[in-house]
Amino acid sequence: MSLHFLSALLGVLTVLVLIQAQDQSAPGQVNAHVASDSIPRQHVFVMLTMTHMSNKHIMLTWHVSHCQHDKICWRGFISLDCGLPEDVTYSALKTGINYISDAKFIDTGVSKRLGNSEKLSEELLQYVRSFPNGPPQFDLHIGANVWDTVKFTNLSLIKTSEIIYTPSLDYMQLCLVNTGKGTPFISAIELRTLNNDTYVTHSAESVLLKFLRLGLGSNSITNLEYRYKDDVYDRLWFTFQPDDMKQLSEPLNNDDILLQSIYKPPAILMSTAATPVNVSAPLELGWEADNINDQYYLYLHFNEVEKLAANETRAFNVTVNGEFLYGPMTPRYRSADTIFTTTALTGAATYQVSLSKTKNSTLPPIINAIEVYKVKDFSQSETQQDDVDAIKNIKNAYGVARNWQGDPCGPLKYMWEGLNCSIDGYVPPRITSLNLSSSGLIGQIESSISKLTMLQYLDLSNNSLNGPLPDFLIQLHSLKVLNVGKNKLTGLVPSGLLERSKTKSLSLSVEDNSGLCTTKSCKKKSSHVPLIASISAIIVAILLVSLGFWIFKRHKAAVTNANSKKRGSLISKQQAFSYTEILNITDNFKTIIGEGGFGEVYFGTLQNQTHVAVKRLSASSVQGYKEFQSEAQLLMIVHHRNLVSLIGYCDEDEIKALIYEYMANGNLHQHLSVENSNILKWNERLNIAVDAANGLDYLHNGCKPPIIHRDLKPSNILLDENMHAKIADFGISRAFGNDIDSNISTCPAGTFGYVDPEVQRTGNTNKKNDVYSFGIVLFVLITGRQAIVRAGGENINILEWVIPIIERGDIQNVVDPRLQGEFSINSAWKIVEIAMSCISPNAVERPDMSQILAELKECLSFDMVQRNYGSTRAMDELVSLATISETTVLAR
Ligand SMILES: *[C@@H]1O[C@H](CO)[C@@H](O)[C@H](O)[C@H]1NC(C)=O
Ligand SMILES: *[C@@H]1O[C@H](CO)[C@@H](O)[C@H](O)[C@H]1NC(C)=O
Ligand SMILES: *[C@@H]1O[C@H](CO)[C@@H](O)[C@H](O)[C@H]1NC(C)=O
Ligand SMILES: *[C@@H]1O[C@H](CO)[C@@H](O)[C@H](O)[C@H]1NC(C)=O
Ligand SMILES: *[C@@H]1O[C@H](CO)[C@@H](O)[C@H](O)[C@H]1NC(C)=O
Ligand SMILES: *[C@@H]1O[C@H](CO)[C@@H](O)[C@H](O)[C@H]1NC(C)=O
Ligand SMILES: *[C@@H]1O[C@H](CO)[C@@H](O)[C@H](O)[C@H]1NC(C)=O
Ligand SMILES: *[C@@H]1O[C@H](CO)[C@@H](O)[C@H](O)[C@H]1NC(C)=O
Ligand SMILES: *[C@@H]1O[C@H](CO)[C@@H](O)[C@H](O)[C@H]1NC(C)=O
């Protein structure tokens, strides 16, 4: 029956496995996510193998689908060798089970491993050595429940942990949690299906963790372990013969001879039995409980291995700690029979199972195999999916650096810091409280917050949040407390919130936001705002006074026409610098730090010692005054952590200058140039790509109406002291109205090599032109070459150079040779894939920036491991293959 079931599974399962080491804030924490269209709602057992000795502790990210490849769901088994190099699958020597790598499935997504390195092993060993409490120990979680705590008492040993349960969802989330006692590591994840009727617990909320599983009676010293093919379910059995017992056996090598029970213990183990040396003594086996309250289920497997004569009988009673369990038991010849407990054994420190001969039995008792399982409480449901999605978006948007891993609400002990959830154990938990106060949040209030529909407490106080207090917060109907005090929020408090605050259904705190006002207090406040508020707040506050919210509602008009003068004059009173001041700030234009779209950029220092970058518009600048105004106006209202901020400007007759925040690390072009000896590392490049995508996504999708950059290129991507990238120079951008189609640019712009050929042809611009330029930027970032490449004595577009190499599948020659192979192949392929989609000749096929951003973030997550564990050389993959096969064989 079960074989039938297994074969029915073939070609049905789709598996997605995602295992990633997490960020620096939680070193060594590992997540595994096994998802499937049809992970069987069936008993499965999941076995993790952990070997400290192998140097493949590293996690990998696998996206595997299309399980009709029987390489993955080989006979219904899903076997993942963690750390297996790409393109490698192997069949374990002893079992014949196929272990997979995902490279075969690269067309369905991105795959693969992040490898090991000597550095890692060293690190880990050092860590172990320097850790006073001894060898590593870590927790295994599945979903929102704790599954096991793995303790290494001897680092030379291989540990496995195995659990039997029925998945309730279509996916499974495994998590190895660092509990501060050593870095978790893992070698293999194996999933096997079992018959539904075996290993049943008394309640759906409890599952079984393997405690021991032994074949008794075998005194073989050559073979101590049995699994597939001896065991059709691939359970792992060890053999053991107690000192006071001896072996009885009858060779039986296949199931045809043995009449099997649904438990299907391996015939080879059932062909040997243990019996007491002293024929009148009972047969005794026992174990010590970890904890007196632990609950155990016991399974005893019997098969008579001797053909008894007519005058012989073998009969015995089974007791546990003296209490009668079953009897008299007479094992049947060549039949596997199983005695098991239907309720859990509990309440004892040690358990002793005795098989005692009944009075008229002529033969002593025997036993062939024993299994003991410990009960685990799995009553914790996983957090409701929409809440999980929303909180993960919030985490990504703000880069929250906390223990935010695994399921947000569970296990209770590991509930994400700053959250509280409604938990009753039966329905999926909901997030009821989000406290991100004093968390260094930058940017606007994330719209995903409104998706946490059961939220009662929201505390975002004491951060640097800017932008408006958004209307969508009104959608949080359960909200009782909203604290956004001590931020840089601007604009009006939504009237819906004010009303709820008035009726006392909401406790609202908005204090210490100089730019935020309720309708009444707004005007009064403005008179003293300039004295206390920050520069940008002044501008906004004044705009609010004079224009109300008109500017936000009619942005296009505001930017492009009538009121620009009025606004200009308002700004000049607050933010204008005189030419003399500019001379002071720049020390007479002493240090040129770059050249922007229409003028040179100088280093400057404000009176308060803040460093700034002053862009002086060249007199010959063809764009002239108009672009200057447009850039100033845009920057006044566009604030984002990945966009360069405008601090002020100078507008005297002959001299026009813009004062920007200073970006200590110059621009991306400089970093990629040949002269630069400080080579950007792979993960730095990925981070820059994500930052730039974030900035561009904000221009396209965060601004209403959208802003098209039109001149995206590496010299317009600036880097701050922490190597965070910000986009500069959207001075030639225009704000679009709703009539995108009819918009015809009067001023085609862009830089040769980066500008979409379509723009050159038609002169029209839209978001997809920026996407094209972004694609080129990605290629430049990956390859370290310029947009125009010198090849064969000719200048050719980078695409003409790179696409043939990509088509050959030669990723090593795509990536900047200066990295000397220090990059992860997975993320390289992924990013190439993204870049290719950006430069699609058909603009409609190019993805939106939001999608590109999401994919780049995913790409970054593949690469996280490297940051935790040091570098991975692509070459190492070959070396580690040998090691992996060896240890895998050892482990089986
Ligand atoms: C196994 O049990 C689960 C519920 O416990 C049920 O949903 C599933 O259909 C069963 N599978 C088979 C093959 O009987
Ligand atoms: C650890 O296990 C290995 C291999 O079984 C053994 O040789 C070694 O003595 C053990 N070490 C300790 C401290 O038990
Ligand atoms: C054998 O077992 C019986 C019953 O437990 C005991 O009385 C007897 O002393 C044992 N014999 C030997 C030689 O140990
Ligand atoms: C059973 O019968 C055989 C002879 O057929 C004899 O040798 C043996 O001793 C008997 N065993 C017992 C326990 O009576
Ligand atoms: C074995 O169990 C049976 C049935 O409960 C009982 O009658 C008998 O006394 C038991 N024998 C021994 C030796 O415990
Ligand atoms: C064992 O003895 C009981 C009575 O004490 C009897 O009913 C039973 O049939 C006997 N079993 C065998 C196998 O002789
Ligand atoms: C979380 O909410 C529960 C009630 O749902 C409350 O008892 C508990 O104190 C809260 N925990 C924290 C840390 O606020
Ligand atoms: C949020 O956490 C801070 C301390 O971290 C605490 O002072 C504040 O009361 C919390 N807010 C809510 C709504 O629980
Ligand atoms: C506000 O946050 C800063 C760090 O971001 C912290 O140093 C300060 O103590 C916080 N103030 C309050 C009142 O929590």
C-alpha cells in the first residue's frame, strides 16, 4: 500500500527549498523553507543531518520546482544535500538515493549553493574553542514550533534529528536558530512519506520526535546502520546488542518471505532477534527520560526466527516499569508484528521495558527491533499569511536589524521583538502590536503597515520618518494607540485620525514633528517654525502655509509652471545662499569633487561644519535656468534614503549653484574605474544595485506623478560614508502628469551608452527608458566595464560584448575579473537575468522598478551567507564536491 502511495507521488511533488543564513544581527541563524504545491498532507518524516566535521556547514538557497524531474522526488523522497555544488546530483553509494543540486532547474528560477571555505571552518572552530560552554548547541524550529535542541557533545559525531508529522500547509519552514551557544550548521534535509496509520499520537497538536530506533540482535560489526533500500521508508536504524543477550537469526533478505505489518521494519533487521543469555531471566531494555514530564510512544517489533517444534512454545508478557502492557505475546514465524502504546508513557525518570516468559512457555522471550519517540507539542499555528507578508515588507523597507527571523509570532519565546500577537493556539496568530520606536527608521511610513489589519498598538516614535502621516492608517480599525512622536513627519494629520482621537477611541501622539500639523494649529505654528525646524522642514512648512496641499495634489502644475516663481521667492528667503556665502562654503571653489549633469561639483563646509557638495551651474550650460529650477523644486519635496538630498541653493544673476548633502565616497563610476585600486566587493555591488533600484523605484512609483530620471548612469549614483548608494541628478527629470502617452519631451537627454535606443529614435521618454538605463548600469556593475567597451579595436556597446558571453553560459567571464572569482555564482546569474530583462528591446516586456527591486533583494539574500562566513571562491565548489560525497557516504 505504501509503495503504491510512493509511486503515486512520483511526478507530482513540486519542491521549493530556501535555506539562507541570516544577516549580521543574528549570526549563523539559518532558515530552511521547504514548500510544495503538494507536500503531502500525509505523515512525513523530516530528518536533518548535522555534521560538524564536514566543512560544508553552509546554507544554500535552492529554488527547485518541476518535481516531475524524478531526480528531485526520487521515489517520493526529497533529499537535499546542503552545500552541494551546482550541477551536481549524486546517488549515495549505499542507498542509491539521489541527492540533488538544483542547477538543472536554473530555467525556473535561481538556484544554488553558497559554498564553504577554509576560512569558515577556521572561524567556526575558533568560535567553538573560544566558547567556554563547550561545543555548539542550537534549536530547530518547524513553522512556529520548536522541534529539537541539537547539542554536540563530540564534534566528531554526526547528529540527526527526525520528526514525524503531518504538514498542515503546502509548505514547510525549517529554521535553525542560534541560541547563543554556537553557529548552527546543517548537512542534509530529507523528507520521506510514511503510511498515515503508523506512528499516530493521541492529538493532532502533538508530533513525534525520534528518540531511539534500534535493530536488536544483530552482532554484525561491519554494518551498524540500515536505511533505504533495506527500509522502504528510509528510516535510519542502528544495530545494537546488549551484553546480556545473544543473537538468534534466520537469514531473511526480502519482504517476500516476511509477512509485513504496516510498520514495515526492514526484513534484514527482523531476521535477527535478541534473547537473554540466561533463559529464565526476563528480557529488559530501558532508557532515561530527559525530563520527567516527557511523553514517549513505544514500538516493539517481533518476528519468530526459529521454527518451533510441536512441544515448544514461546510466550511472554510485556510490562513497562512493572505495569502490564501486553501479553501473552507469541511472535509468529516469519511475520513482523508490532506492539505499540496508544497513549503516551510519562511521569518517570527512567523507563524499563520487560519481556517475561509466561509459566508454560518453554522458550525465553525475543525481540527484533525497538523504536521510541518523544512527543513534541506542536499546537502553535503559524501566523496568518497576510500579516507575515506585511511585516516582512516592513522589515525589508526599513532594514530592521533585530531578531526578525522565522515566523513572526511563534514560537512564543522567539516572537519578533517589538511585536505582540493574538495567540490562542488554534486559529493562526495575528499581529496586534508593532513597536518600532527608537529604531532608527528612515523614509516614509510604509503602506504595508495598513495591511496589519488587527493592529491595536502602533509605536513609530523617536525615528527619522519623513513625509506625510498617511491616510491609510485610518484603515486600521482596531487601532487604539498611535504614536508617531519625535519624527520628521510633515503635512496634515488625517482628519479621520483626529476624529477618533477626539472620541477617545484612539490615543494619538504626534508631538515633536515640526512639519506636522493638525488643521487648527497649522497657521499659528508656522510663525516660529523657521527658528527651530530643520532646513527641509522649513521649506515644507512654508509651502504648506502658502500653498496648502495644493502642491501635493497638483504636483505637475507646481513643478512645471505658474507657481515656480512664487515658490522660488519663498525658498530664497530661507534657503538661498549668497554668492559670498558660496565662496566661503567652498573655500573659493577650491576642491572639485565631480562633474554633474550641468556643472562642476565642489566640496564645501557649512558653518556648522557639515560637509556639502556644491554644484555650480556652468555658464555654458545649455539647460540653464529652467533645469536648475526644476531640480531644486523636485528635490525640495522628494526625500528618500536612496536619493541625494538638496540642502539649499544660490541664485544670483550670474551664479547659480545647488547645495547637496555630501556623499563621502564619490560616485559609482569612480569606484569602477580602472584607476581605482580599491575594488568593490561583490556584495557591495549587490547592495549598490538594491539601493539604486530603491531610489529609482521611489521616483517611479513613490512620487505622484512619477518622476523619470532620464540620465541614470554610474556617475549619477553616489555613495555615502557607509557605501550606501543614492541617486543624484534628476535635474533633467520631468514630472509626468496622468497623460503619459501624450507627453513629448522637449529636451531629449541622457548619456550615450545608457540611453534607451528608443528614446534616441522617438524622443519620447517613459519609465521603461530608465529601466533600460538601469539594466546597463547593472551590466557595468557586474562586469566592471564601461557602457562603451573597446573590443577588437572598435568601440562597441557593452551589450554587444556581454550578450554572446552570457549566451555561452560563461558567467565567470561576465563578472569583473578584478573580483578574482570572489562572487556567488547564484547571485551573478540572477542579476544577469534581471539586467537582461531590463534591456529587452521591447519596452513593454521590461519589468517595473518595483519588480526589479524585489528580485534584486532576493538576489542579495542569496548572497547573505557570504557575508557571514567570508568569501566563497567559485573554484572551491570543485574541491568541496569530493568532501561532500565522502561525508555523505559516511553519514549513510
Ligand atoms: C493522511 O491523513 C491526513 C490527515 O491526517 C489526510 O488529510 C490525508 O488525506 C491522509 N492521506 C491518506 C493517503 O490517507
Ligand atoms: C569523539 O568521537 C570520536 C569518534 O567516535 C572518538 O574517537 C573520540 O574519542 C571522541 N571524543 C570524545 C571527547 O569523546
Ligand atoms: C537467571 O535468571 C534467574 C531469574 O532472574 C535467576 O534467578 C538466576 O540466578 C539467573 N542465573 C544466572 C546464572 O545468572
Ligand atoms: C521436545 O521434543 C524433542 C523431541 O522431539 C525433545 O528432544 C525435546 O527435549 C523436547 N523439548 C521439551 C522442552 O520438552
Ligand atoms: C501474563 O499475562 C497474563 C494475561 O494478563 C496473565 O494472566 C499472566 O499471569 C501473566 N504472566 C506473568 C508471568 O506475568
Ligand atoms: C499455557 O497454560 C495455560 C493455562 O495456564 C493454557 O490455557 C494454555 O493453553 C497454555 N499454552 C500453551 C501454549 O500450552
Ligand atoms: C501581548 O499581548 C497579551 C495579550 O494579548 C498581553 O497579555 C501581553 O502582556 C502582551 N505582551 C507584551 C510584551 O506587550
Ligand atoms: C514601545 O517600546 C518602548 C521601549 O522600547 C516603550 O517605552 C513603549 O511604551 C512601547 N510602546 C508601546 C505602544 O507599547
Ligand atoms: C531615541 O532614539 C535614540 C537612538 O535612536 C536613543 O538614543 C534615545 O534614547 C531615544 N530616546 C527615547 C526617549 O527613547
